Amino acid sequence: MSRALDWNREGLIWPHREASEFVTTGGARWHVQRMGSGPQLLLLHGTGASVHSWRGLMPLLAENFEVIAPDLPLHAFTTGHPPEAMSLPTMARAIADLNATLGIAPDLIVGHSAGAALALQLALDHSYSGPIVGLNSSLRPFPGPASQIFPAVAKLLFVNPLVPRIFSGAAALSGDTDRFIRRATGSEIEAEGMACYEKLLTNPRHTKGALAMMANWDLPTLRTRMHDVGNAVLLVHSDKDAAIPLSWAEEAQGWLPDARLAVLHGLGHLAHEEVPDRAAALIEEFAASTAMARS
């Protein structure tokens, strides 16, 4: 059995460690970071990441909001969720239950990549009616037969217990996390963030959680329901995103009844980590434009 990430070992390098707490609900133990005061803003990271991805953005937003950021199920330091409970609706339900346990009712949700899809699912299934910001959102299903092939491949990889070890072992042997992140995302991030990604990518438990999420993700079904999303949505996308083309964000904008698109030029999939100040400014401007109260 591969070991989980240890908060008192790998977690020693995690940004904003002093803002962390561990919350138990529904048999799972969540790692959550909270800071600031004011209207409540929920941050949802993408597949394979963790709360560390908000290290630059979170303190900026905390100047005007109470910011809450969990590690998603089976990611980083959140443990206890069954691998089969990693579908989009199930994960949204788990986040809604976590919000209830924390006693929060978000005024604004910001999701990166797959986190944006989770935000829309919370709106559709759990009566969240506030504004949503999607940063380099993963909303568009793969075109054609790929929409069926890629989840099937992820599922096959997930059920083979050797695969997460192979993936993590390859990352550990290569010692080349920096090159992998640049190639996969088109982003250049600083050493602090890269060290956290190194810990995540070399841990088989975390890798298995990311594979489980990929294997159970059903964006085609979400696509059929997007016309029912009544929330104001801001899609922020980078023109150099190596993971999700800008054209996909432009297409997704047309599926949502009340959506606008802002383009960040010269940046990659992790733009909010590259230029957190620009991301924070866009989020705060959008919050103000939707008449959301600020502290």
C-alpha cells in the first residue's frame, strides 16, 4: 500500500500552512485553508493540483473576502473518499456537505480548470446562485469519439494498481517536474509552487486520486445542462494555454446564458499562479459588477 502525503513531512513546505485546518465530515478528512474576512469566496482547484495552487492569489483576495480553499477529494492532504465517488455530481455533493460542516454559504466561487465545472455543478444541483469565475476552465468535452475514449482510458489506468506507482516513479526518476509542467500547461511558475507539484506528482496516492477524477468525469452530461445555469459567469482564459485551447473557452461561453470572457495574453494554463495580481483584479472587478457586497 502506497503511503499518503504526510502533513508533518511533505506538508512542511506547503504555502500558508498557518491558515490550514483539517475537517472531518462524511467519513472523509478534508484539508482546508481559510483566511481574510468579508463576503465568502470558495476556491476550487483543478485535477491533480491542491490548495498550493492558490498561494499567490489567496492573500490578495483575502484583503476583501473570507477565502476558503479545500484540497479536493483524494487530492493532496484530503483523504477518506472512496475512489468510486469521484464523479462530477458526487464531488459537488461532497463539497456542498463540506460547506455545511464549515458553516459557510459562498457568495462567490472561483474554480480553476476542472474546478470551474464543479462550480457549475454546485449551481445546478445545490442551489448556488452567486457569481462564478472559471480560470482556464475545463468545460468542453473532447470532440467526437475522444469524449468516450479518454475517460475509458483513464478508467483502465485507474483500475490497474501499478499505474499510479509507474506514473509517480517516472516523475521521481526523471526529476523533471519543471519541464513537465511547462510542456503540459504552457506556464512558467516559481520554485515554491514547483516544489509542491513535485511532491504531488511523485506520490502514488495523489496520482491515483487524479486518475479516479479523470476516469469518472462526465463533461458531456454537464454540457447538456449548461443552458440551465442562471449564474453570472466570468471565464478567464489564457491564449497560450497548452492544456485547453482558448477556442474551447469561446465555445463554452456561448453555452452559458450569462457569461463573459476575459483573455490573458502570453500566459498558460496556470495563469493565476503566474500573475495572481491580474487574476485577483479580474475577480474583484467581476464581483463588483455583479453587485456583490465587499468588506
